[in-house]
Amino acid sequence: MLLHPTISPLPEADPALDQKQLFALGLDHVRRLSRRQWTDHNIHDPGITTLELLAYALTDLAYRSRHPLEDLLAIPGDAAASAAAMAEQFFSARRILPGKAVTEADYRKLLIDLKDVKNAWLQPAPHVLYANPAEGTLSATPTGKPAEIEVTVRGRYTALVEYMDQVSTAQQRADVDKQVMATLQANRGLGDDFVGVAAVGSQYFSLCAEIDLSLAADADQVAADIAFAVDRSLAPPVANYRLAEMLDKTHADGSRWKVPEIFEGPALDNGFIDDEELAAAGLKTEVRLSDVISVIMDIPGVVAIRDIVMNAMEMVDDKLKAREPEDKWRLPVPPGRQPRLCAQCGRLVFYKRNLPIPPNAARVGSLLDDLRTAERKKLESEHRDDLALPLGRFRDPARYRSFQHEFPVIYGLSEQGLPDGATPPRAAQALQFKAWLLFFDQIMANYLAQLAHVRDLFSMRPDLGQTYFSQLVDSFPDWQKIYGAGFTAEALADEVVEPGNGGILRRNRFLDHLLARYAEDFHEYVAIMQSRFGMGPDQAAIAKCHFLQDLPALGGERGLAYDASLQAADKLWNSDNVSGFEKRIARLLDIGNFQRRNLSEVAYDTYPEVDKTPGDEFRFRVRHPVDGKILLSSSTNYASPAQARTEMEAAIARAQRPEGYQRKTSSDGRHYFNIVDASGEVIARRIEYFATVDALESAISLLIAHLRSYYSGEGLYVIEHILLLPAQAGDPFMDICVDQACTDCAEVDPYSYRVTVVLPAFTGRFRDMDFRRFVEETLRLEMPAHILPRICWVNSGDMAVIEKAYRDWLAIRAGAATANRAAKIAALNRALTHAKNIYPSSGLHPCGQLEPPPFVLGRTALGSADDLIES
């Protein structure tokens, strides 16, 4: 017979929140460990009392750990402070989910979001060239020579725009076209180009109908509603929605929109666009009269349609005239045109009880204007909706009260203490018991301290390195006697809980977890930087934090090209107007400066200084740009400023590599370091002492990172070949690759989806071949899959030629007038074509000598003995 014939609807109790279950688990464990020595498990036993109170204390920890996540992340203060802290900790949906335009639908959304643009489309604009593989030349027109090949350049697009109804003059359309082109250029994909904006032609139709109305219908309002509804059915605008509206919408299969789907694509200023409605708002190929009848019948006040006919209108002798259709039910629309209703061309006749009701044309026009104005306001209302980050209530989860207060008074642990007549041995026993209980107290207090710092564990702030958190248990009497005199919370954290550099190693693992959530990986970069350049874990953590902080742009703009619509000089050179690809590569490789700038030489004129000494000699110092701290000083004085500057540049270059450091220990056990040249001679020093080896290594790691950020000269140019396509008559073409033995297999299209990546082979980490190989792998991995990159590592001379030609070409593309336009464009084409990869020198050696580094094809170049010594 069943004792409980029903199943309880209540969920099973969580053991962590149930003191009885915890006590039972603890008692079972005690019995397994000490079943021979401890058999009295009655309630009066002090051990059982302690176990009961521990189980009770653990339920408090479990309860706090189950607080809502937003409560655990909350900080003390008002709502504004909490909101700011959450915004620093998390990316909102609008920041992290959207990306730059990739598909045609994305670009259509961007253009439709603009004021005065009703609808828009992109059309390929292929450009035909003629290649002569035998001569290695291209031409804009056919030459008629044998073996000439027709080449179609891809990646060029034209925007087709349908304007709002109020855009009627040529000047208004020109203003809209300018805005459209600026938007396209600001969102241009790498390897693509937009070459023009064209208006969508209109194919007008007349509408003639006889319609029965209800007695209460307003004929003028019905006429306006019919004209508006039919025109919108022919050329439907793309509606925009608020976030709440999108969350309520459903797909064709009945499923609701999810938040990632809503925010997919570019972020818009005027709400969100339904992808399915966007796809349906394409250019029509025909108009079906049955659809028009259905639209009219849905209008309030319409009872029946007696007769209806639609005709296409065509211009004859500067007048619109109707053209009889071959099929009145299906009217064709010419390709590339948008069907529109000609309100003045047709005629609507209304009847009420068989009496004709003529509408007032003037009032109908006014009502129609009102409908169009209301529609425009809705379409162009700015709504940058976002999901609000949840704000919690600060509950101070780290607050801890010792469970010793819960013991019976007879134990002498509470504030009442022992009786006045307690003997010294009894007092010592009480202190000893408190010390033993502190082991449990400390674990639980540290657990709550860790819980209170969850926001720090998953923070993107680079200044945080602690991963284990603790606190002193000072909520029971005589706690100072237990810990000992002078013992502090800092000592507990640094000496007991998290000694050494274990914290920064765990911090890196936390950051790796955050990166993995976005499918990012820094393991290879950190591995090669540690092995080749001595990067410390603290610098690795800083690089990861910087990447995470910029993640919305680095992820959403990874395929974005530079904005060619920005034509001011400061937007072309010494500017951060570079491609999203370059920004992402700079962060992945921890290149401090991603700006488009001179790379042929390193600028040493910012923060170093050469000072004159009292003895008419000179010395150099390198200061930190923010706090002015002296990072490096010369080891001696020099006779001239030029000599001091030369040694300073050598010291800075040497200090960027781990082998350039000499670690020393003073007579009193303190640590310091010098900068030495290849022969071991000290060429610079750091006038600072460090108490531990870890502090010394951290300072060296920070100095290497700082010098690489400011003085390495690391950078890159990404030059898109599609932009080098001649824009005017007389502009030169790029050369094509010719195979003399195979004229029909030469590479004849140097423009479509091609880029050249130029990097300085002579500076910073780029001199190291292992790191260079890693850079190339990263470039190819991050490059959009449809683009073929050519990677060039050039010397300072070639870099100077390329950067001058590149800068001149950027000015020409921005519209700068120049008398030798063709020559400057040809200079860039020639510089890119003739640039050669530079490798470390190697050489042949006589037998019997020690073997130098091997000569590897594609990684080394044949040089002299002097080259070997210098390298």
C-alpha cells in the first residue's frame, strides 16, 4: 500500500540551503574519518554542536551566492553610479551585437535609414578592361592585338535610390545623393568600391474605378485613402519598428524574433527593419490588378467595386498618355523601374445608393498630403533603442559575522566571554578553540570576499591583477590575539592567500575565458611573445584587456575599409581613418599605434630628451609620456648632442629585446637592470631598485612594452587595388603578371579583391623571422576570405618610396588638384610592383667553421660577412 499516493509538486530542497541535509552530510563524513576514535555523536557533544553551527553558517553562504547576478555585480551608491559601473563591465546589445554592413540587405537598411530615402538597392557595376598577356599591359579599350583578353573587374557597385515624395528638385536629389555616397563610403567593405548613385525610374499607372461607398463614408477621405494605399502597394516603403514592436513580431513560421536577430546587421538611427519586409520591397516586374482590388476593398467605407481598370502611362509629345495593356490583369513593369500611381491621370467615381458622389479634388489632395507627412514622420523618427542593462541592489555580500557568536555562552566565545573566576588555563583553552574555529571562519569569510569581487574577476580593466580575495575575520572578541600583532588584510592576501605571481597567471586565464566567449584566441601570440621577446604575464593581461575593451569595433568593423569620403588632410595622413582590418591586426599584434603615418623612420622627438651637463657634455633620458618618470638614462656623458642622440636611439632599439637587459643585484640584496649592447657594454641604465625579482621582471616587461608602443616603428599599410583602378582618362593601369611560357594562364586582373599589405622589415619585432611568420599567418587568417593579399616586408628605402607615393595618391583620390596626376599614380603602381621582401642576411662559410644559422629559401637573403655580424 502506498503511504504517499501523490507526488509532491514542491521542488526538492537544495542541500546547500538545508541545514539538516548539510549536517547529515557532515556527520556521514565524520563517521567515515573517525569511526574508531569518535563514537559519541549525541547532540550534547561539542563536536556535534560545532558541526551543527557550521552547517547553519554554510546555508548563509549558499543563500548569498544565489542572489541575482545583478545584485552581486552592484556597487554601493546611487542608480547613476551603478548604471555607469554596469556599462563599464558589460556591452549593451546595441554596442556588441550589430556589425558593419556586409550583405546587400545591410546596405539597403543603411540607405533606407537616411532622411529623404524611401528605398534603395545595390547593383554590380562591372568594369571591362582589355589585357594583353604577352606585353603585360591593360587598356580601357580593345586594341585588336592577338591573344587580347577581356577582363571584368569585380567589386564595384552602384546605388539605386528611390526618393521620398517631397524630394522633387534637382538640387534636393543632389543633396540626397551626396549623403548616400558618404554613407556608402563610411561603411565600405575591404576590396569594394561604390562608383555612383542613380535614381530609380518610375513607371506610372493610371487608375480608373467605379466604387460603391457606405452611407457614412467620407468620399474625399476614401479617395485619399485609395490613392495612398494603392501607391504604397505598388511601391511599398520599408517600415521601421521600435524594439518593443520587434519583440512582439513573428516570423512567417510563427516564431518570435530573438534579440540577436533584431540587432543583426548595422545599427540604425530610426529603429529596426524587418528582413522579410525588406526582401518583399524589391523592384517589381509586374502589377496585378487583383492585388489592387484587394487593397481597395480593405479601405474603410468601400462596399463594392463596380468596374476598375489600370493603364501604364507613357510620355508622348511631352504628355503622359495611357497605353492599352495586353493583359488587363497583369501589367508589366520595365526593368529597373518602380511602379507608381499617377493620381492626376485616373478617375474615381463613387456611388451611394446609386447616386454619384464627386470627390473634392482640392480636399483629396490635402488629405493625401497629410497621409504622406504622417508616414514620413514615422519612417524618419529617431529611435536608437537598446536593451537596458539590469541594475541590481547592493547587498554587501562580503559582510561576515563569525559563527562563533552562535555557540552557547558556556563555551566562552561570545562577547560575554568567560566567567570572572575563569582560570588562566580555561582562558587559554577558549583562545585555542577560537583559533581552531578561525580556520573555518577564514574559509567562509574569504568565500564571501571572493563573491563580492565577482565583477573584478571578469573585469576588462588592465590595472586589476588580483584573483583571490580575502578579509580578516574581526567580528569575534580577541581576534587580534589570534592573528598576531601587526597582521593586516594586505599581509593575509599577499603572503597567505595569493603569494607570488600566481594571481596574474590566473588573471590571464579569466581573460582567456572572456576572449573565448567571443571566439577570440591569444594563446599563439602570447606564446611567441614569451619565447622570443620575454613578454611577462602582466603585459599579456594588458594586451588582452585592451582587445576586450575595443571588442565591439574590432569585431563589428573587421571587414571595414577606410572612409574615402573624409577628404581633409588630417583624415588622410597621421590619421586613425584606416580600415577596421588594420585596427584589428594592431590589437591582435599589440601594435601601439595603428594610425596611417610615416613608417620609413622612427620618430624620436616626442618624449626622449638630450640635456647639457655642467661640464659642457650631454646625456639622454627617456621619460614616460604621462607621469614624466625617467625610464632610461645614459650611462655616460657625450661630447655632442648628435652623439648622445645616436646612443639614445641605439639604447631604445636594444631595450626592446630581452637580450638587451643585464640584471644585477646590489650589495644589500636589491635588484636593478642595465641596457647593454651586443658586446655586453652598458649603454643605458634604469636608476631604480626593486625589492624582488618579480618586481624587476615586471618593470622590464613594462619597459619593453612601452618602448615598442612609442619607438618600434611597427605599423602597416593596407592598399586596396580596386581603388587604384583608373578614374580618369590618362590614369595609368597596374602591370599584370606575365608568364612568358604560358600567355593564356597569366594573372590578368590585378584589381578584383586584391590588397597589398606593406610592413617595415627593419624595425621592432618585425626583424624576428619567427614573429614575422606569425604576423603573416595572422594577416591571412584575419583577411576576408574572398580577398587575396600580397604581403611585402620592405626595407627603409622602399618604405620611404611607398609612403610618399601612397600619400600623394591619397590626396589625389580625395580630390586634390595636381599637374602631374598620372605620374604620381604611376609612382604608386611602380612602388607596389617593384617592392621586394627583405630577409635577414645569411652567407656561405668555409668548411671547418662553426655553422651559422641555416640559409632558408623565402626566409633569408644571401649577404656578406659584415651583414652577418650586423644581423
